[in-house]
Amino acid sequence: MSFFKRNKERMMVALVAIILIILIGVTSSERMALTKFEIILGNILTPIGKVSITISERISDFFSGIKNIVNLKEENEMLKKQVSLLEEENRNYLNIIGKTDYLRNELRLLENTKYNLIEAQVTGKEPGNWFNRFTIDKGLKDGVEKGNTVVQGIQIDQNTVIEGIVGRVVDVGDNWAKVVSIVDEDNRIAFKIIRTQDGGIISGNVDGRITGYLFDDKADVIKGDKLFTSGLGGAFVKDIYIGEIESVISDDNDLMKIIEIKPAIDFKKIYKVFIISD
Amino acid sequence: MVILILVLVVLVNLILQTTIFPYISVFGVEPNLALLAVISMAIFKGRFYGSFLGLTLGIIQDILFSPVLGVNSFILFFAGYLVGLLESKIIKDNLFIPILLSILGTIYYNFTYYIFMFFLSKNISFISFTRHVLLIETIYNCVLAIPIYKIFSKIYVAPKIRFGSK
């Protein structure tokens, strides 16, 4: 026994290390639900995070407000031009809808397939630069489930317009949930290009870009093509805007077309998100 | 007293790191406040408190954010323990010590993280990570190490006795 007594401290350190490694091994495979302890800890820490993130949002808004004053006039003029342009475009579309019964039916279909959205606030972001994850303040009590798709949207007269996809819920507690965003390396999304209906897969990168490849190397893609989720594999809800293509690199050796995507959302500034619950 | 400070450090660190730091990132890279706090704690209070703080901070981070539990706890626990082993051998007035330790600590943290991710079969290129993230993070961390070390030294170093008025 004297061996154990002499090396008590080292034994303790080794014991802690072994326990942690076992913990990593056990939790690395897909788990069904969180343990009780995790849920309780999350319940306590979520309100604290909510308060402090609201404060930091105000502060950063204030500073960016000051920065923007200089550009306001220019921006105003540009926006006015844009509004008139959009109005004209809108009139054209309305014309088309009015003319065709077929399109009217499709519009009705689109209106009926509304998602059930839950509004949530971001309460904290994962420290460190390896992954891109955050927590939100809605959980099991509000109907959030593991695997739900998270999107960002704008509320206009009780109607929510979905701006783009943010990520996926990976773990749920009572009143909080963990979300993995699409710029994370861990996430892979099946997409389709709205113009040509070509499909492929994209994933995040450690340096914050999103890259992917197309299933068909002869597919016709150009810069500026819009990407939507295709719903293949069932991980994400179908037909949600992801972003547009920033560059296309064709690799003749690998017989692949690699694309780089500019997401619709600024991932550095997410405060409020919507969860699509099925 | 020590426990009160520990709790305070854990809470303040968590709030700053998860809410404010993402908004003051440089080139999209955030500093690692938890690592710096653990290193400073270990320099002043030795391996026991250093490793204990590392373990607590790491477990909370793991539970709140990552699907795999234990990676952060493991890395921060050993950071606290290893730095704490040096506690009696280093001069605490020298500012060079925390800077050097924070550089070594950042490299150690990210390299160990990479090894774990490799065994968890996450396909991440370490070279691209080093080029885009690790370099900036190391600089950011060693700049930030100075104020954090100062705060800890205010708490732990007893005030000098002064005679008469200054």
C-alpha cells in the first residue's frame, strides 16, 4: 500500500484523466437525451446568459450605430432607388399571378404549407474557435425537439418571412437547447440549386467558410446561383434558403465541382432565431 | 474566501466568454479566456486550485455547448495541473512568465483538441486551422494574458506594507 500512499497525487490525477477519457468515449456516440444533471445546470445558467447577452447586444448595436451615421445618407439614396426598382418588379409578378390560374393554385399551396415556428433568443455562444455552436432559451417545455431545424426570419405583420437557415438542434433541456450552426464542420447539408435542380452536399470549414461539392460534375453552375435545402436524409427541413454561390472551382483530377457559398446570414450577429417544429 | 473567488471566476468567465467575447473577435477569432484564467490561477495558487478551476470551467463549457462531454475539461484540467507544478519555481512579479505560459498554453490547448477531434473522427485539417486561427489566437491570448494576470495578482498578492505617507 505504501506505493499508493507515496504517489497519492499522481494517482488522483491519473484517475481524473481516466474518468474524463471514459466520459468522452461514452458521450461521443449519439445519445438519446441529456442526463438530469446537465438539464438542471442548463436551467440555472440560461437566464444568466440571457441577461448578459442582451446587454452585450445593446453595446455592440450602439457602437455599430455610431459607425453607420456616416454612411446613412448614401445608403438612404441607394435604398430609395432600390425600392422603386422592387416596386416595378413586384407589379410584374402580381400581373403574372393574376393571369394564370396555375400559378394562383401554386401560391395557395405555398401559403398552406406554413411551418410551425417557435421564436427563441440566443443565450450564449461556444467559446473557442473550433466549432460554431450556441444555446437558445427555448426547450422541451416550448415544444422544441432534438433534430429540429433552426432558421432566421423577420416578422412582418404576424407573418414570418424566413431569411435563411441557421442550424440544427442537437440537444434539448427543459428551457434551453444546443444548436449547431451550418458553418460548423460537424454539419453537412444536402442542397439543391433552384435554377437547375442539381444536388450536392456542403459543410462548414474551420476558417468560417462553407464549401461543398456537386453530385454531378457536369452540372451547370455559375456564381450567384441560389441554394436551397433539399431535405435529403431528413436532417433539415426542405426548401429553406441557404445562400448563394460565391465561386466555382472545377477539379478535373477528382472529377468534382467544388463550390464556395456565401450564407444568407451573418453568423457573427445572431440574436434571435426561429425553430421549425414539425 | 478561496471558494468564493473560484465561484466568482467561474461565473464571470462564463458570462464574458459566451456572451461578450464573440462580438469582439479579431478576424473571426476569439481569445480563450478560460485557459488564461486557469493559467493565472495555477501560477498563484498552485496545482490543486489550478486543476480544480480547469475541471470546473471545462465541465460547464462541455455541458452547455458541446455534444461530446469531457474534451474541454480534460485539456483545462491538465493545463491547470501542469502550470501549477511550476508554482514554487517561478517569480511571480515577472510579466514575461504569463505571456510565455499563455503562448505555450494556447498551442497545447489547440493541439490536444486536434488530437481528440482526430480520434473522434472529425475531419478537420490542422494545417489550415493553424494558418487561419491558431496564429491569431496565440497573439490575442498573450496580449490578453497581461490584464488577466494583473487582476489575479491584485487578488492574491498581499499588499505591500508602507511606512508613513507617500
